[in-house]
Amino acid sequence: MRISNIFRNFAVEIQIFLIKLSIMDISVLVPLYNEAESLPALHEWIVRVMKEHNFSYEVVFVNDGSTDDSWSVIRSLQTKDSNVRGICFRRNYGKSAALHCGFQTVQGDVVITMDADLQDSPDEIPELYRMVMQEGYDLVSGWKQKRYDNKLTKNLPSKLFNATARRVTGIQLHDMNCGLKAYRQEVVKNIEVFSEMHRYIPYLAKNAGFTKIGEKVVQHRKREFGVSKFGMSRFVNGYLDLMTLWFLNKFGKQPMHFFGLVGSVMFILGLIAIVVVGGMKLYALAHGVRAMLVGVNPYFHLSILMMILGCMLFLAGFLGELIIRNSNERNNYLIKEEL
């Protein structure tokens, strides 16, 4: 029994090695959490589409610490289909972590990401693949133009979220957070998805220099099993993450350009205000006019506060520059082509 297990593990290692050496058309990456009921149907659907279009492919399931039988189902699928691979987290880390680990391991020329709840249709894969390979897109994002979610709790907040994201990022996508996306392999190997930044992968790609980003209207289906894993807090977190990305893109490598500028302006305004307050007191004394003490004047305290805050912001920018100077990524640039 132990010998058979050794041979089986050896065969799996050889298979993975050959996959890495071979040219593969598509990698389907499926992050999931407690979706055991939908996985067999999703796998069967993906396989049917791949065989109909003669794609060479792999399906990578990333089990994000599920508490149901999701990992057992993935194990069962892998024993039946050698194109299936799986990654299992010890606990739930979130969708961004699942995508990050999946991006590191996929080998296909085009990487398709989709949710495991059967709300994304694998029938969209061939057209997404064509748009990347033939039309030259770096990334194609799905647009669920007709949705079957609750209009009050999902549709309306989603529209507001996407309108804000378009305004801030400059990327004209109607549904930036759609789980169904297609990427050129070079894109997923050169971006880092962290925290809850999976909502802004197109923005991460744009910041990395992959600017040809397209959109395709895709089918949205009703959830058949389980419940949604995202609550209303995602909209608050999404807004904060968007501001973080905007700031990092704008001032990530030059923090002094932000903190130093704001701090200097505040310090100068505070200094001018103190001079004005002091000048008014001296003028009153010179002309025998009664005036309040400088220490009692509220404008004096506001001026001191502005000067202190200005110094603190300036020092924050200076410390940021020191941190960037010693960072391993201070000269991390992506080269598109070299002659």
C-alpha cells in the first residue's frame, strides 16, 4: 500500500513538471469558500467547454479554508481529471490571498478567473480567450449587465462603487469587481494582489503598465447553492482600499511630495498667522488700545497647532523617503521589451 502511494505521488510530481514545461492555452483559476455543492457541476461545465474548443487547459481550485467538504470534493475531482490542481489554505484568508497564490502557480497563456458559485458561465471562456490572444488585450473584465441580485443591497451600491472607481482610476469599466476576468499570463505574474485588493485588479494592472484593458458583457446566473460570502462592509472596505491604491500609485515612491508639501504649506500658514497675531498685539500696545493677551487669543493656539502639524507631516514624509530608500522594491521596474 505504501509503495503504491509512493508511485502515485511520483506520478503526480512528474505530471506537474510536464505541465510546467508544456505550452498550455488556458488556466482556469477558481477561488472558493464553502462551495462543495457547486464544484462538481462547475468542473463538468468547464471540461465540456474546453473539449468543445480543443483547448489545452488546467483548472486550479484554491480552497480558502472552507469548513465544508470542498477540499474532499476537489481531491475527488483531481483523481478523475489530471487537469485539476488544488491549493488548500489552513484557514480563511480572503479572496485576494487565494488569487495571489493561484496567480503564482498557473501556467496557461491566458488565465481565466471565475467564482465557484455557478453565477459565472464557463461558456464565456472561448470569447474571453479570443479577445486576449487575437485582439491583444492585457486584461478583459466581465460586465454583468443584467444581474439577479437584490437591487437594494447589491445593485445600487455596486453602481455607486463602480462610478467612484471609474472616476478615481480612469479605467472605464462598468463592473470592476466582476469575478469573471481573462488575463494575459504576463499580467498575473507581475502584479501583487494583497489585503482586499481583488476588487481593483484592473487598477493594479494599469499601475504595472498593462494599459490595454477591455470589457465584455457576460451572463449572470442565479446562485443555486449556498449563500453569498460578502456583506455590506465590502463597500466601506472597498472605498478605503481604493483611496489606498490611489495614494500608493501617486506617492508610493515619493512620499515627501505629498507629506512634505502639505506639511510645508501648513507650517508657513501657521507662521504667517502667528506673525499677524503678534503684529496686532504690538499695534494695539503702540496706540494704547486695550487688546486680549496673546496666550488667550484662540488664533494664536490654532497657529501653533498648524505649525506643529506641519512639522509632523514634513517629518512623516522624510521618514517615508528613508524607508523607500532602503526598500528592496525601490528600483522594481517592469521591462516590456529589450533589444
